[in-house]
Amino acid sequence: MNRALLRVSLACLAMFVLLLVNINYVQAFKASKLAAEPGNIRVFDQQFSYQRGAIIAAGDGTDLKIAESRLIKGTNTYRRYYPQGNVYAPVTGYDTIYSKSGIEAADNDLLAGTSPQLAVHNLTSLLTGKQKQGATVELTVSPAAQSAAYGALASDGGHAAAVVAIQPSTGAILALASYPSFDPNELTTFDGVALNKVDHRLLADPAQPLLNRATQETYPPGSSFKIVTSSAAYSQGLVNNPNSLVNAPEPLHLPNGHDLINDGGEICGDGHPAIIQAFLLSCNTAFGDLGMKLKAPTLRKYSSQYGMNRPLSIPLPVVPSVLPKVNGWTDPSLTAFSAIGQFSDEVTPLQEALFSAAVANHGTLMYPHLVQQVVGPGLSVIQRTNPQVLSQAVSPTVASYLASMMSEVTHNPSGTAFATAGPQATGGINIDGKTGTAQNGLDNGNLDDAVFTCFVPGINGQSSPIAVGVIVQGGGFGADAAAPIAVRVIKAYLGAHS
Amino acid sequence: MLGFALAVVLFAYSAVGLGLKGKLPPGLPVQLLVFAVLMLAAHLVVRRFAPHADPLLLPLAGLLNGLGLVMIYRLVQSGRNGNHGLQVTDMSTSATTTQLLYTGIGILAMVAVILLISEARVLQRYTYTLGALGLVLFALPALLPASHSVVNGAKVWIIFGGFSVEPGEFARLALAVFFAGYLVAKRDALALAGNRVLGVDLPRARDLGPVLLAWAASLMILIFETDVGASALFFGMFIAMLYIATQRTSWLLLGVLLFLAGSWLTALLFHHVMERFTIWLHPFQGSNPTGIAFQPVQALEGMAFGGLFGTGLGQGQPYHTPLVQSDFIFSAFGEELGLVGVMALLLVFGLLVQRGLRAALAVKDPFSKLLVGGLSFVLALQVFVIVGGVSGLIPLTGVTTPLLSQGGSSLVASWILIGLLIRVSDSARKPAPQPIQDEGMTQVVRAA
């Protein structure tokens, strides 16, 4: 019988080996996949049982806490608080028991302390018995600029709008506001039923408060796109300098039999103005004509050099701003509209800021980013963002031509934004910009969107401190609705940094 | 060895208190003292009455029993006495004391086995008595009304007053004796007679009788008592013993085929058996994680949460898993002791089985060999079925984890099994008796 017994022993050994292999599979190999299963109660409970890292707006040199976890008295549970509520909601996002958004989602592994970068720290606290803690995420956002941005949007008569401010030399985002916004504090409750109620109310709200318009919504850029068309025209040699003459008939007859007209049917100079003249008056026919000569693929190439036609991660996800290859996009008659920021052109408010940022930084577009550095629980810096070049939009020479044209828009009494962003309006601050009044909707039936992109040129060879992009949905004229918002943001930022 | 096992239990027990409240548990001295006294008493009995027994058996079993007690204590404390976590609702506050009481009864039963049965083979006399007893014990819950036999959907209990027994645990032991006795008597016929077909020795039709009977009986358990686990263990034990007795692979093949046929048939016939397969294959699909697969999903997520080193005793959340104190206690160990902890537990079980099989190999008497071989195998099979089920290796069937799970019947039956192992290992390792005659002495005749 011993031979059979030995075989039975082998069978027993095999069973134990199988069990050992399987528990290794479950507890080591598959553990992180199981932890990520939706509805994992343990992971869910654990995420509120230790202090999640804070989010800080550090752009003004002083730290402003915009998200932090506080211990609920008499419990072991931490609850998330957003001391600045609506103002920073598009940046922080929310951290509910079910889901996350904004920085809370994008940098969750750091805030939660689960990032591999925090592994050493976690191991030490395991050994020393200290509680696990998340890392603090310090943002580039300037509290002065951000509160001015939200305040300006909120006081603009209830239009949906967004504004983004960027430091052109680094890509650091100084302000990112969207209106209407929501109060993330409402979403931090542990009561699932109450949370569902708030969630349903916010989702059902026609004003779409949860939508981050700065990064997640696109609008036609309108005349602000003439920056891209001009860039292509200079770079391709269609015009040599700002005083080169361009063709600006009224109206511009298109190959498909339709006409392209200037705003209000006004004549653009003598019909053959210098490009700088056409730019400050924002003549449609001049840039429509240039666009037809450049052709759609060239326009698209330059739009890509300004950061369009690709998604960005700042690290919030940013939907692509596009000059899309839709049906018939190479048709010259439609390209004339593309060249003035109409037809299928769509951009985010962030993209508006990038147009000016590239010009302000001598043609070099820096990758926009929100996170300045991440500080571990032991106050050691575990991640620091180094400015990176996104692309070379135009040469420094072309950038200087563009800057001089944008300067005329606000400094020449005939410029479209002279009244609202000129030296008198800004109290002496130099702002160079470009307005846009974008027709939109089916058959352009909606109210025009007001668009403004601008920057403050650097003085005495210093780099430009700030570039701003604004889009006010249904705001009307860019100069009237959008430019004042940009001016307020710039004033507040320069005021805090003088 | 025993001292080492006790020390491990002491540390684990203290760890629970530290993990829960940051201080030593208040009942520590009393409960641990009782356990230590029980184990030491058992040790002395073994030393005195089975001096040649394998010295590892008692410490290994004691270690598992002690750790089971610790985990039960920890689960009782959850959500009670100001401790964090949720209450394990179907556990009474006195569960630790009750389990300690059953430990005492189990050790007494083991001592009784060692004292009353001087040699395992004396049991051979009671082959048919125990066989009949085993069948009655198995059948009893099926015959009783549901109010006296059903707990958590399994009709495997005898409940009278506040007292409940799971007779199947004891029936398995009685039937092991019966199988051993029967097979030793009939093994030659079973092993040798038969026709060779396609290179496989097929048994004679009339010898098939007992096999089919065992198969039918296990199906009966499955159908009338809705207990897949017990049925699998019963049949598995029978087939293993049949194979050991006859050494014929054909029996093994036949057994496996019958088992597969039975599983397939019952899966088709019974919704709850089919459901087990669904849960096993798709635990995370659709509404399964919150519905029919809630329990195994909780167990898997708990074990994954424990990871390599575990959360530490008292610091995990094993209370989310329903029945974590009995069928799923292994997942609680996985969560709080981690991969290293449960690997150690499995090795302890493996060692226990190995010592049993070793005794079976060494012992000369075929009845004892067969009995202990079968019992060791069924111990391994039981661990495989429940741990494999909890960790998702095989479809889940509700059997207890030997020596660890809460539950008196299983614990007492396990200790009786350990008693039999100790008894047989004593026989196996006993040195050959001295010759009675001393020729040198007897032949001395001194003529004075």
C-alpha cells in the first residue's frame, strides 16, 4: 500500500502547492487590481482614515490652502474642506466618496500617498508607527489673480465664461477660473443619499456649474485666430513686416460665389492696407484672403505650433483646440472663414492664453502647468515641475512683428480694444492683445462670444509677466465683454507682484 | 515545540489587543492560561500514554487551534467594547469563551481516544458498527424537520434546545474507520479481480457496488442537505482510501469520472450549485459583487488588501466578509497577517498532513495505515476545498477550516482526528518489543 500512499502524499503536496501559488496570485500579483475594483469597501474606508495631502495655491509666494483634510472631532475620519469654495473649484475639483475630479483626480496618488514616490516614506512611517499621510501639492496659481479672475467673471452679468492666465516664460498657470462654478464642499459628505441629491441638482442645472469651461469647453476663436493666420503669413513670406500691404476688398468674393464681409460692412482702409492696419481694425477680408493664399493645411500647421490639435495635460485634462480636418476643410471658400477663426475652428479659453503666451515669450510656447512642486509629509520636495517647451510657434522676429501688431490693437485709438484695454483703461499698464467677436451656433443664430487674448510685454528686456485668455459665452464684442476681465486679472496679479 | 506554539499564540493574542486599542487585551491572562493548561495537560497525557508519538503533531494542531481562538477573539471585539469596525452580527459576545470550551472538549476527546484505544487496529472490530453510525449521523439532518436541522441554508445540523451539532463532521471519522475496515477485508478482491479493457483493469461489476453506494450517498448529502463541501470530502476520502487499499489506478479514474458526472448532474439540476460556478468564474461581473458574489468578493478584496505583510491583527476590516468567523476565517488571516502569514498557516497544515502520512507509511498494520492515510488525505482535501474556495482557486463550497474556524463539532472532530494520528504514529514509531526470553538467564543452572 505504501506505493499508493506515496502517490497520495504527492497529491496532497500538489494541493498545497496549488494553494500557495493561488494565494500568491491573489495577495501579491493581483492585489492592486482587486484594490481598484469599483465598490471595494476597504479601499473606500481607508481613503478617509488618514490625512490626505493639502492643495495649495503658492503663486504669490505665500501659501493659500485651497483643499485640506480635517479630522472630524471624536472620530478617526478625515473630511475634505475647500476653504475657497467656488473660486478654485475648476482647479481643485472635488473628492467625493464615489469619484474625483480636477487636481484631486489628476494627482490622486500623491495626495493619497499611494504614489511609488512616497513608498520610502510610507515604509518609514510603518516602522515608526506614524500615521500614513498624503503629499502636499503646491500649485502655480496666484491667489491674487485667481480671486480677481473669478470676481470679474461673476460680476459680468451672469454670462458663462472662463479666463486663464499664464506666465509666458515658464507656462505656469497663474489663474484658471470658470463661471458659473460650484462649491466642492457640498460634495464631501459621507452620506451617499445626500451626495446623490447634490450631484443630481448640479448635473440637472442648465448653467452646467460642474463644467470646467477653461479646459473642457471649446468656442470659436473668432478674430483672435488672426494671430495664427498672421504667423503663417509672416513665416511663409506672404508678408515681410507689419507695414507690408495686404489685399482687403469689401467684400471679398469667394470662389463658391458667396462674399466675405468686414464687420458692419466697413471698408478696410483703402482696400490695400498694411497688415498692421488690417490687424488693429480686425478686417475679415484681409485675413480671409491671406488664408486662401496660405491654404488650410498651412493654417492647420501653424495652429498646431500654437498647441492646437492635440490634448494637453496640465495635469488636468484639456480637450484639444482644433482646426479640424472636417469634410471640405481644404475648400478655399471655407478656408477663408477658418482664417478668421470661424467655420470649424474651436478653442478653449486656455488656448486663447497660449496664443498670447507664445507671442510674449518670443515665439516659444511653454507647456502650461498647474503644479509647481509636490512636498512629501516629511517636507521633502518629491516632485518639481521644470518648465518645458511645448513647441516653437514662430521665430522671434515674427513674434516681434505679432507683438507690435497686438500693441496697436490697444494703443492705437482706432484699435478694437483701445477703449477697454488701452493705457487709459488700465491705468498705465501696457497690454498688447487681440479681440474676437465670434459668431456661433447654427446659422450663427446664437449671441456672439466675446474673446480676448493679451499679454503684458516685458519691460527692459525682462520676460513678460503674464498672458491672459478670456472667452465670455454670448458676451457680444470681445473688446467690451472680455477685455475688461483680462485687465482686472492683470492688475491684480501685477499689484501682488510689484 | 509546544512552548514555541504557545508563544506564537501569546504574541498573536497581544497583537490583537495592541492593534485594536493600543494596549494588551484585558482577558489575556485568564484565556491564555486556560489554553496553555489544556495544551500542557494534553502534552503530558501524550508523553505518558503514547510516548513514541510524533512530537510535532500536538504542537502543530495546538498552534492552529490557538490562532483560531485569537482570530475569533479579534472578530468578536470588532465594533464592540469601543473597538473600531463593524460588529460581526452572527457572533455572540461569548464566542471566544465558547470556542475555548470546545477546545477543552476537543482535547478531552483526543485524550479519550489516546487512553481508550491502545492500538488503532482495535477499531477494526467496530467496522460495521461505526459504518452504520456514520450513515445515521450523515442522514439524520436530512430526516429532521428544517427547524431542527437548517442553519444558513445548509441542512447539516441537529438542533435541540440551544445546542447544535454538525453530525457530518463525526460521521466522516466513523466512515473512515468503516472504509478502512471494509477495504482491508475486501482489498484483494477489489485489487485483483477484473477484466482488462483497453489497457485499463476494470473492476468486476459486483465489486462496483460499494463504490456506487458511496457515490450515491455523497449525492444524497448534496441533494438533501445542500452541502456540496461535505459531499466532496466524503467521496474524496473514499476514493483515496480505495486507491491506497488496491493501488489500482482504474478505481481512481472511475472515482474522478463519477465525481465529475455527479457535479455536472447536480449543477444542471440545482440552481445553487450552478450559481457557485457562476460566482467562481465571474465574481466581478455586473451586479455580482454586490449580489450573489458579495461574500467571495469581500474575501478576495480583503486578502488583496492584506497584501504581502497584512494590515496587522486587529487593524484590517475582515468584518465585511459574511461568515468570516467560520468558512471564511482564512480570508481574515490573509487580510491581517498578509501573504507571509497565510503561507505560514498553509505550511503548518501541510506539515500536519505530512506527519500523518508519514505515520501511515511507517505503521505496519494495514488497517491503521489505511485509516490514517485516509484521514490525512481528507485533512489536506478539506484545507484545499475551503482555502481554494475562499481564494477563488475552485468554486466555493462551505466547509470549515480545520482547527481554525469557529464551531464546536468541527473542532472536536479535528481533535479526535489528531488523537488517532497520535495513536497511530505512536504504534509506528514504537521500537520492536524486546524478546521475552533471555536465553542466557534461563539456562543458568547452578549446581551448588
